[in-house]
Amino acid sequence: MKKRNQKEQREKQEVIRYYPDKKIGLTQEQIDNRKEQGLVNYDTSVPTKSIKRIIVENTCTLFNLMNLLLAIAVLAVGSYKNVLFILIIILNTLISTIQEIHSKRIVDRLSIVSQTKVKAIRDGEQKQVEINEIVLDDVLKFQTGNQIVTDCTILEGEVEVNESFITGESNLISKKEGDLLLSGSFIVSGSCISKVEHIGEENYTYKISSGAKYIKKVNSEIMKSLNQIVKTVSIVIIPLGLILFFHQMQINDGNLKMSVVSSVAAMIGMIPEGLILLTSTVLAVSVIRLSRNKVLVQELYCIETLARVDTLCLDKTGTITEGKMEVKDIIPISVEKEKMEIMLSALAQYSSDHNSTIEAIRERFKKEVNDRVKNQVPFSSQKKWSGISFEGIGSLVMGAPEFVLKEKVGEYSQMIEKYSCDYRLLVLAISKENFEEKELPKNLEVIGFILILDKIRDEAKTTLEYFKEQGVCLKIISGDNPLTVSKIAKHAGLDHYDDYIDMTKLGQNENLEEIVQKYTIFGRVTPTQKKDLVVALKNMGHTIAMTGDGVNDVLALKEADCSIAMASGSDAARNVSELVLLDSNFEAMPKIVAEGRKTINNIERSASLFLAKTMYATILAILFVFISWPYPFMPIQLSLISVVTIGIPSFALALEPNKERIKGHFLINVISRSMPASITVVMGIILSIILSKVCEFSNRRICKFVYDFNCNDRIYVIMEIVKAI
């Protein structure tokens, strides 16, 4: 309704465009005018189902329709007591619907907490605004890691963007003043000030029906198995029910009432009506439980995927370490320490980057430098360096020694090896040449090295130990020097911390599957290589979970079976992930895995009960098509059996503690557990019928037996049993 009203308002009037100053932005009066005109952006993506959709999906199901038609058939022949089963169906549907709505409200509240906010310049001040508060012609500021929430034109600055959410291509695209930033893309490097060009439905992503939020195809074995069960039962139940009905008409001498009631009873037994409801309810309960541990579940079935994970890929920064860098020391090589500090202060003062490394430099080096910037190359995960050209100082470059020094890195190998064991090592170099096409300037001279310390999280050791006990293989994939990562992994308690590889030295013809199997730690990894490593692990049959917080993790997060982001990380990382750790606490990981295993194991056990009923009811229906006996059950009897022997126990099983690792295929596991019980039930029923025929039980004598069984004279009861037989 809100969207339609805004669209109608825009169509009724001619839109007057504003051209605000990039340093002042729109005034409050202009913003108020935009709101009155309905020229306000709104988030076109829907984080969760609407309440209306939840109600429709839970009530308008194939099995509910079948049950309704069967209830109408029973009512039509006047057997009112046998319509009790429909009340149980209604109750199950209500429970599932209420639980899912409750879960939706919790997820929506958590989504607001983690919702992307943007920096807007209004009345000369920088303000944090939500997506649906942005108005047409607003002036927005973007930096590395930000996702573009609405189409904008760059007013100032230069950035590299990734448009893979829109185009599927992961190549970086350079954008400068006057270029259009498309909603759905994200900033990989640089920063810019831009003006909003389109809002709401006019955004590019809305027009291609994509939305600014990346949607990954659900890979759920349970969903596939349940759909397979529903499809099979749907194909079998109607023709089998009709054949049984005509057969019962012949046996019952054309008695319509008895034939309808018997056939309905058989078909009710074949419908696993509570199975899908139970699954969605249990998953919804898991979402609520995880929310108490500050975990936002953005995709319901990812709980199952995480429970099946056998390999966890970790990004060092922000997961094992806190992600807060600290400059421990600097080592001058060709200049005095004071001059090196001035150069680092210049980089800190004029850099457009906002990553943890440059923030650590800013925190340490705060000397005022008055020099004019000629050119600037922001940091990117591909290059692993950044640089600024000054008129007076020259071109300063700071980054990973292997990427900055290239073939000259061997000259400093001893120093790099000495310090890389304990620190993250960066090199500062200078050249009189300028940057050409964003490439390193020629004739670089080493100024010195910077030692940066990355603090290990207090909970990292306990968490890694948990995964080791659970049989989950751990892989650390980082852009840092593998020696540094290895040292951190050792302190964190990771096994095989000395099995590491520098991915810059990897040959083009190397077999990645052999590499990922051999090594535990991968250093100097580019974003594309991160994705390739995850793909290689998946090709080997592993179920992969990936944690990350930066734009360099996005490609790998998209590719992983289950992706987990830190809320403190980039917008892009959060948007591609199925789970978001709202307090960015790695300690929550064991709780998530334990909850997933408990949920899936218990769904599997409960599903065995439901499927056992479906299987024995189907076998009985097939047998009674060929046996000239009346079907032995009535709908009311099967309803009571379902509630007492399946419904109540299944919900009890579904909430039991269970931390066992998921093994095998869901459908095979369920069928293998259900089959013995189903065959036993069928054999018991057939033997009971044969015994009653052989011993000539009559309804009157059975009723008398039941009555006498309640008397106090036990000898009399035993005599009656013997006499009856």
C-alpha cells in the first residue's frame, strides 16, 4: 500500500530535481518536501515472509486440501464422530502457524538491529540514516565494504566496485566522478561522495527483479526429502484410495457409509500431515533459541546445513583474532625513524581507506603534514597495497612485502622471516615516479617495515577445541603472511598449524583439491582464490561453512554451503550470509552447531514415527485391495492412534537434547528406521484378524470380555478368556 501511494504521488506531479552541494547535502526543508511528495526510498527486499504468506502457506497445503475433502466425504454419509481427525489437523496447523509468526517477529527485530545504515550528508552534517529514510537527491558517502543501497551518481572520489550480485561477474570495475553506482554492488576499495538518482522500484536491482540482497539457492536435504515424500504420497494416495473404495463397496454389499468410512480411514493413515508442520515448527523454535545467543538466522534451512558441516573455513581477522590492529613498532631501513613517522602520518592523514590496518596507523602516527595529494590508489584485497602520490614527498606505497617488492623481496627475506612469526609485517616504500593506471610506480625504494599486532580472541582456543572434538576439519584462509597466520594459529591451539602454504607461490597447473587436502593454513590468498579453495573442498564432497567479515570474503561466503558473517563486518559480507553473529562473537559458533545437530537429529527421529504410520497405512491399503475383508480401522481410531503414538511422542523427541554429528542421507535414515516398525504393525494387524477369524471372535463376546476384564474376579476373567478362545 505504501509503495503504491508513493508511486501514485510521483505520477501526479512533475519531479523537481535538486543539485545539492556535496559538502552540505539537502536541507531539512528539502527532505521534508521529498517525504511529502513520496520521493522516499524503501527497501525492496523482504527479509522474512509476511504474516499473510505464513498463514496461507500453512493452511493452503495439498494435504490439508485432501483432509478437507475426506472430511466432507465422511460428513456426507452421516458418520459425524469420524470427522474428529479434522480437529487435529486444524490444531497442528495453528501450532505451526503461531510458532512461525513468533519466529518471524524475532527475526525481524534482529534484522533491524543488523540493518544496513548509510552515511548521509544533510545540512552540512554527516548522519547515519536507514535505507527507507533516503530521499531522492540525497548526498551519501560510501567507503570500502559498503553496499550500494540505491542507484547513485558519484560527485567526488574514485572507487572499485564489485557488481557480482547483479551481473554474476566478480571482476572489479573502476568508477569515478560522474559514473553511476548500481544498487546491489559493493565498494571493494576507495571512498566517494554520491547523489541518489533512483529510489524504490526505479532502482536497477528492482527492475531486474534481483533486490539489493543476495539470495542463495537453498540447499536442504530435508526439504528435498520432504518434497519427495509429499510427491510420492500424492501420486499414490488418490488412485489407491479409489480402488480401495470400490473394493470395499463389493465386500460391504454396496454399503456406501461403511465403504466411505473405511476408505477415508485408509487415506488418513497414508497422509503424513504432521511431518511438514513438525519440521517447520522445530526449525522455528531453533531460530528463537539462536536469537537468544545473538545469532540472526537469515535462511531457515541453513540450520540443517550447518549441522552437516564437516569442514569450517575461517578468516583469521575478526574470527580467531579480534580484528583490531595495533602498531607495535617500526623498523627504518633507509631513513631516520622520525622521517619514517612523518611519512606514515601523511599516509594516515590523507588516505581514503577505513580498514583496520590504516586505522591502526592513524591511531599511532598523528603528526600534521601539509602537502598536496596528486594521486591516490586505495587498498584492495587483490593488490594488497595502497599508495598516495604527494607533491613534496613523492609516491608512498604501503602493503605486503611480497606484493610491493615483488622480485626484490628476496633481499629482505631474513628480516621478513624473523618478524613474520610474531607480527603482521608491512613494508613502506617510496618512489619519485607517479602511479600509472593504478599500478605500482617504478624505482621503489624501501623506507622501512611496520610491525602490526593482531590480538587473538579470548574464546578462540575453546572454540577451536570444540570443533576438533566434534570431528570438524578446520582451514584458515587469510590474506596475511602464512608465517604470521601459523603463529597465531599455534597460540589459538589449532592442530597442524605448521601445515601452511603461500598462495602467491602456487603454480597455475597446481591441483587445488590436492592442495586443500594437504594444508591447513593458506596465506596471501586473494578473494578469487578464497572462492576457488571453497569450491575445491565442495568438489571433494565436503559440506563447507565459511566465516568472514570483509569484502574480500564475499565470493567465498557466496560459494560456501553455509556462510556466517560478523555484524561488525562489511555490509556486503552480512548480506550474502545466512547467519549473522550480532555481537561478532566467535564463541557463539559451538552453540549454533549444537543447535543445528539437535534440531536435525530430532527431526529425523520424529519423521521416522510419521513415516512409519504412512508406510504401514499404505501397505495395509494395498493388502486390503486384494483381501476380501473389511478395512479394520475407522477414521476416529486412526486419529487417536496418531495423536497418542505419533503426534505427542514426536514433539517430545523433537525437543530432546542431541548433539550427535549428522550421518547418512535423511530419507534413507528415516525409511530404515520406519520400515521395521511398519512391517511389525502390519504383521500384528493381519495376525489379529486371522486369529479372530480362526477363533470366531464376535463383537458381543469381545465386548463382554472387555467388560469382564474390569471386574475384580481375576479367575473369572481368565476363564472367560479361555472360553472365548
